[in-house]
Amino acid sequence: MAVADGRRAAWEREKRRRSIAVAAASSLVVVAAIVALVPRMPRWDRVRASFFDGAQFRDSLPRLIDAFWLDVRIFLWCTPAIVALALLVAMARNSRSAALFPLRVISVAYTDVMRGVPIILWIYLIGFGVPGLGIARPWNSPLLWGSVAMVLTYSAYVAEVFRAGIESVHESQRAAARSLGLSHWQSMRHVVLPQAVRRVVPPLMNDMVSLQKDVALVSLIGPIEILRQAGVDKAKFANFTPYIAAAIVFLCVTIPLTRLTDWMIDRERRRTQGTRIG
Amino acid sequence: MRRRPLSLAVPLVVAASLVLAACGGGSGDSASDEAATDTTPAGATIDPAECAKGKTLKADVLTVATGNPAYSPWVVDDKPESKEGFEAAVAYAVAAQLGLGDDQVEWVRTNFDEAIQPGAKNFDFNLQQFTITEERKANVSFSDPYYSTNQAIVGLADSKAKGVTSVADLKGLKFGAQAGTTSLEYITKVIQPTAEPFAYDDNAGAKAALEAGQVDAIVFDLPTALYVSGVEIEGSSVLGQFPLTDQVAADNFGLVFDLDNPLVECVNAALANMKSDGSLDELTLKYLSTDAEIPVIQVG
């Protein structure tokens, strides 16, 4: 980016200031319209009591935050496993030796099947099915096998992201590495993967954001995490406000995460594509 | 290039102001249906048929909601029109009290959430074992109870809960229940096991967890426990039931109405008549035989 100074910097500052003012004003108009119009609807009082009950909100929030730790824990132990398994699958798919043909077939079948079947089915099948074979406690924990189901399905998605990254590295990079005497795996390890991974970090973050919400599906097989806790509170009070509270807890994590992703995408674009045209 | 603060701030401001606008203002000004739910008088003082005129959703038709699917013994074979099953029979008996014949009863299906959502309802009343609680009364209206029950535990033959006679001996076990039921609440409030209970969407999930050994026992209301153990979960039985105590009120099932529906008092009059002439007891005996000898687990 060119060094901006003097008049140009002032002009850019002014432009920025104006665009902030316009955005703020238009947002305010939209919010004002909603706030003014919605309460005029005939059953607004009932909807407000059902979804936006302040006392209910305050009552549920601590329980929900408590339950949210379970989501965070599942997320934290699933993520490294997903990245590791996905990388293995992507590399298997990218193997080039003729002898490894079965490996390629298996990895293609794996990504196709895992992505093609709804995640809910995997959670039931693995979460109830595997422990049902007669495994003793604590190794039959739904938390454990629910997490395994999450790791297996998400790895298939993430493996495709990694594969796209690996394939985006130009063939000449490999050729150069091999001509320097590096083996296939050495050039993969030192030349291809470092470039591939850096390129796919933003789409990976996207998958992480959606994983962060999907871990709630583990509650289908028993564990009471935030969404389930919200459902329990909803039933107890015949009131949907706990879901709003849960949504806000989720937003507190997903908004910063998506902003971080946007920033990383932006940085990557600047790094690879030069100055953006205004 | 430095636009980040704005793009972060705008959605946050919008979301926050919407939530604040919605939550602010008077909350909790709707506790006005106390009169509808007191203990039952012997026989009604008003004529339910007279009372109900013009108050039903559709003229001269009683629209009744049940679950989808509806389970035995509450509705036999998921066919409420057959009048078989306790709740199906109660609905037709209430209709008769309101001066409506069998052909003037229409059935619709809802789940729990549809029954409690704030919009207009597509039923006059909804019966699917809704427990009457003070908390729920802020958002729906209940009739007087048409059935009262207690909680019971179901487990497989080799369950660690087998032969247990006191709640103290249940503390170390792992429990499950259907999410959003008073049974789940019973686990956390009364049994208070050391391990957190698991919750399931339906009996199928509870059954799978029982078979996978992930839980030692499932808590249901007694009639459901008897049905589930007898029909749905092979090899299971009702291992014990919990007595009603001062701390543990009975689970009183009520018909659910849209908040402040004027039909509530008519249906209460109908239920009062059915209690005083013994017809409600007859239906209870017919469909919800609890004469199986279930051991009682002492509480506290």
C-alpha cells in the first residue's frame, strides 16, 4: 500500500468519518422503525412475554453459561482431533504412488460417506450404537462417542478444505522441491503443506464457527449442554426466553470468531493480491 | 483499510438495542389466572354446556390437541378418534359435559412447543400429560387437574437401582429422563445424584441409553413407566416408585388453554361434574391401572 500523507490522509479520514456517520444513521432508522412498529402488532405483549421476559432471562443465564462450558470443552477436544484426522485424509487422497491406490479410494469413500449422511445419524449411530456393543463404563460415555461422531464427520469436511489447499499449491513448487532432492513426503512436509495450510486457514475458521454451534447436537444422546438446558428451562417455564439467552451466549463467541476470520481473509487477500480498490 | 471497528460495532449495536428494547419495560404483569386452579369443589355450580356456548374455536365443535404421536396408555394406538386411551376418553367425556357429541370433537396434533407458543392456538385445549406448575401459568392457562401421579424409575434386570429402598442409595447412580419433563426436574431436585443426569428427546433415546449402559435407570411418571417397561423397553421393569411427600407435590396433569381463555371455567365445571359423579375415576381405573405392586422408595 502506498504511503498516505498530508491531504490524501485527511481526505481518507473525512471519507471514513462520513461513512461511519451514514452507517450509524441508517442503522438507527431501521432499529427505530422496528422498535416503533412491532409493539403495535396485536399479540406483541404475548410474544414479548414468551421470548423477551427479562426476569426469565436473568434467571436462566447463569445455568446456561454453566452448561455452555460443556460445549466449550467438547469443542476444545474435538478441534485438534479433527485437524489431525483431516490432514491425514487429505494427504492420503493426495498420495501419488500406484501402490497407495487403495488408500486414495478409502479416503474418497470416507469423505463422500461422512459428508453425505446427516450428522445427527452419526451421533445416534456412534453415540448409542458403539456403547451398545457392551462396552463398560466409563468407556461407553455418550460424551466420548458423541465427540467421536463429531470428529469423524467434521474431519471429512475439513479434509476437503485441506485438499483444496494442497491442490492450490502450484505443481512447479513440487517440481522445484523434488529437483532439490527432496522425497515426496519431504516436499509435502516442507514445501506444499506450509503454503496449503496458510491458504486454507480462513475457510477452516468457517468450519470451526459452525462446529462451535454443532457441538450442541451431542445433547441428542444425553449430555445437557447449553441448548438442551435452554430447552429444559423453556419447558419448565413454558417460555422461550432461555433460547434467546442461549443465542446471546453463542453470539458472544461466534461474532468475535467470525470477525477474526474476516480479518484473516482480508490479510490473506492483501498479502496475495495487493492494494484493494476503494 | 481500517474499517473493522465499524463492521463489528453495527451488528452488535443493532442486536443489543433490539434485545434491550424487547426485554425492557414491564415484565411479569400477567399473573391473573389464580382463580382458575384451586382445589376441586364437589360438583359444579355452573352448567358447563351453557357456559361453553360460543366460546369454542369453531362453533359447536370442540377442537382438542394431542401429541404427535400420542402414546399409550394416554391414547391407544395413536388414534384419539377411537376414544380409546385415558386422555382420549377424558376429552370425549368433557365434550359430552359441554353438550357436544362425539362427532363434534375434532383432533389436531401439536408438540409441546406449539402448545406453549405465544401466537393464536389452533385448539380449544391440549392434553398430553402437561403438569400444572406455577411457572408455566404465566404463559398458558391450565384447567383443574384431571389426573395426579407420582414418579417412578425404570431399569433393566441387572440395573444397580434394583432392590433399592431409599433415595440415599440412588445417589451414586446415573439417571436419565425425557428433556423438559417434571421427571428430569425430579432427578435434580429430589434424587440429587452425584453425576449429572442425561436428557433425551423421547423414549427411544432413553431406551437406547439404557441398553447401552449409559444410564442405570430412567425416571417417568408412574403410568408412563408401567407402559414403557411393559411394552417399549424389552427386559425392563418399574424398579420403584417415589411416594408423595410434603416437599414433593403430585404431578397434576391439566388441560392446556391459550392464556386466559374463557373456556377454562366451563371445562373446570365439566371436570368437577365428572369427579363428583365418579366417571373420571372410572376412566382412570379403566386405562391407568396402577395395581401392579411397585416397591416404594423412601424419600429423605
